[in-house]
Amino acid sequence: MSPKKAKPVKRKSTKERKPKRKNCGLCMERLMTLDYKDAMRLRKYITERGKIVPRRISGNCARHQRALTDAVKRARVIALLPFSAE
């Protein structure tokens, strides 16, 4: 039997970059409260299927994501936004 040769070990490059964290758009606008009647602003955070966009995609902070969820749910109840795609 012949001795097995060791395979070279791949090392991670030290120059690999992590993706830059998204900034909360609502914090940048210094918007403290979200109004459920502002349907045009809320539509930016809803998919074409009617789902609320998650925080990791929208880039919102936790405070604004919770407020956004409440505002979208209220807007759906009074029929400003759809519950689902038509």
C-alpha cells in the first residue's frame, strides 16, 4: 500500500467582507410613529402577495418593525390594504 498524500487545507481569506448592515429607513427619516392611514408608505413593506416583508429584508430596526406590523394589521382591518393577493 502506498501512503496517502495529504490534501492542502483551504483557508478563509482575511479579505472576505461581511455584507453591510442595512440602516432603518424610518429611523433615517426620524419618523417616530407610523400611521395606519398612510397606505402608500405601508405598501413599500408588503409583498405582491400581501405578506409583510421581514426585518432582515426591509432593514428596519426592531421598534419600527413592530410598529409597522401593527399599522399594517390595522390598515387591513379597515380595508386600506389587502389581506392577500387577488
